[in-house]
Amino acid sequence: MTDTLAPTVFPTDRRVVTAIPGPKSQAIHERRLRVVPSGVASALPVYIERAHGAIVIDVDGNQFIDLGSGIGVMTIGHTDDAVVAATSAQLAELTHAMFTITPYEGYVRVAELLAEHTPGDFAKKTVLLNSGAEAVENAVKIARKYTGRTGVAVLEHAYHGRTNLTMAMTFKAMPYKAGFGPFAGSVFHAPGSYPFHDGLSGADAATRTITYLEKYVGAADLACLVVEPIQGEGGFVVPADGFLPALQEWCTANGVVFVADEIQSGMARTGAYFAVEHFGVVPDMVLSAKGIAGGLPIAGVTGRAEIMDAAHPGGLGGTFAGNPVAAAVSVFESIERRGLLADAGRIETVLMPALLSLQSRYPVIGDVRGIGAMLAIELVVAGTKEPNPAAVASLTAFAAQHGVLLLSAGTFGNVIRFLPSLAISDDQLIDAIGVLEAGFASL
């Protein structure tokens, strides 16, 4: 199986050979409707059979350029050779040994790598978990234990997960939390920084946020502030300069744990290991998941040693947490060996000018933003800042019909986000941009 997915033989081009979805996908979808609940919805009912690099192939043989990479999971590329090799070797050695019963070296090595690559030169420790939402939950648990406080602050437009606590922390009701309450308490949504809409400087936006936290929540009751350095589901919102440093300074002065949720923005996505590095901020905790293990489920909470040690022995863990098969070590090694941090910059130099060119010709594009291989366009009613989700729906559908997978985002569903793998070639990017341009012309 590994040989059939090797980059020398796997297709690298976009190719549509059936209707989208094709007959085989439609047949599987009919089976799915009988046994999978409707709440598990799919943006596009094409059923993927195999993938490599930036190309995914469905059961009908259609070849798509993937600009979503599993919502940021396949950062180093689908079926990366090193990940496949490491996972295959590990499967023959050890598939499970609960770390809190009988530990193993791989968990320790991943913790060492996270301590090395997260911002800050202080002593750090890491607990490994299964998913991004679980990382968020554990960060809150640890912060509460360390501070003796209960309050949790997040920002408007944030997304932090679908568990009970993380639903409370997530800003957007539909589809993530509508009708699923009651939710965990002591969670407060503060205004953030959204330059396209609020027009505020970083300093002014931070003053607004801090005023809310001091007057409505009270710093003395606040355990942590959890922030996505670049918001993900909220629409790839990049805060104004100075916003995050001001929040961190306030947190430090008031004994509030500053948590960077890097689940979507981390692991080389923006040209740095973690996006918060672009803003000159050193968090007390960094949360990682998605791209950390090349498609295998693992997540981490990495933080200052004195904070992480606040939890009592036995207070942290989980049955599959830090599973030995998850190839996080090989992902770190691939990023270094292949120079993938630079590839994020390469992708930005190709994609950003193309998106700005489209904006100059199509006034439906209100804003172009992002860093590295985490870029977005916000679509509006031309001449206004009114959200235009209908245009997003039309463009993502057009792109799919022509062999390009695009993801929407944003509180109002009016953002197209670009999360290509760092393995994508310039030719693949240019080809995808051509499809996007044709889509705009067809609106």
C-alpha cells in the first residue's frame, strides 16, 4: 500500500472524470443516510479513497487539489512518507499501553519536542491527549487548579470545540451548539480585535477587551484567557498589531493564565511553529492538535512547569491519550528536514498576490488576510461590509465541480479559508487559483 502512494507514482494534477459527486460516491451516500445521523453532515458528499501530498482522489477517480487539508490537519501533506513509515513500524511494536499505567518513551519524546518548539525559554511540561477540544478542556482544568479561580475568558468569534465546556467557549451557535445546552458556566465572551469590521488599533481593541474583563468578569475571579492567535472557524481573523501583547501583559499583571489555542494555527502553518510567535507573545500555555501528527489523533497542552504541576497525581490523562502510533515525532522531523517553515512563506508569496488581484477586480471580496499558509478572503455585498454567505456557497460549489476543495468559515459563513498543505506545489496553487478566478467570473 505504501508503494502505491509514493510521490513518484501518485497523481499530482487536478482531474474531473465524473459528475460531482460521482455514481460510486452517490451509492455510498445512500448507504450513509441509513446508518449515520444527519447531525454528522459533510460539506461535500464525495467519498475519498486515497490521498497524497495536496491531491485527494475519490472513489470515482476524481482528483482534487485540496486547499483545506482536513481543516489544517494534513499540514505536511497527505500520507507523508515519513509518517507512513513511522506509523507502520510502530504498529508492529506497540499499539497501546496506557501511559498512566505503563509509560513509553515516545510520549516523553513528543513532550520534549513541544517544550523545545513552543515559545519561551522557561521550563515546560506537556500532557498529551486525544483531540483539540480535550486539550482546551485540560488547559482550563489546569489553570483553575493553579489559580484557584473559576472564570474562563474567550474572545468573540472564537472556536474551541464541541464538548460541553468547549461549546460554551465557542462563539457561534449554529451549527456547533444550538439546542445542546445547558452549557458549562463561568465562561465569558469578551470583544476581540477584528480590524476589517471594528477599525480599531491593537491598543484600542485591547483596552476594550480588558475593560470588559475588569468590569464584567473581574480579574480576581478569572483563571485563564484562551485566545486563538489567528482565529480559525471565526474566519481567520488576524488581530491588529499590539492587541495580543497587551492582553498578555494584562494577564501577567493580574495572575491570569494566558492560553494560546494553536490547534488550527500551529505546527508550521504560518511559517513559524506557532502563530503566536508572529506577535511577539510568549503564552503561559500552548495548545496543539490537528497538524501535530500527520493525520493521527493526538493533542497536547504545553505550559510553564509550575502551572502544569498544579494538577495532583492522577488528575490528568486518558485511556488513549498520547497513543504511541500517533507519529508526532516524525512530523517535527519532517518539518526540519524538508524546511517546511519556508514553504509556508512560499505559499503566501504565490497565493496572497493572487487573492489581492482578485479583490481588485471583484468588489465582492471585502478583505484579504492571513499569514503563511493560513489565508482567507471575506466576501461581502459589493460596496458594503454586509456578509455575503451566498457567494461563498456558490464559489465552494463551483470549485468542487472543477476539482478544487475549498472550506468556508466565519461567524456569518462569508469567509473562504485557504489551508493548503505545505507540500502543495506552485503549479497546483496556480491551477487552483485559476479555478477560483473562473468561479468569481461566474457569480
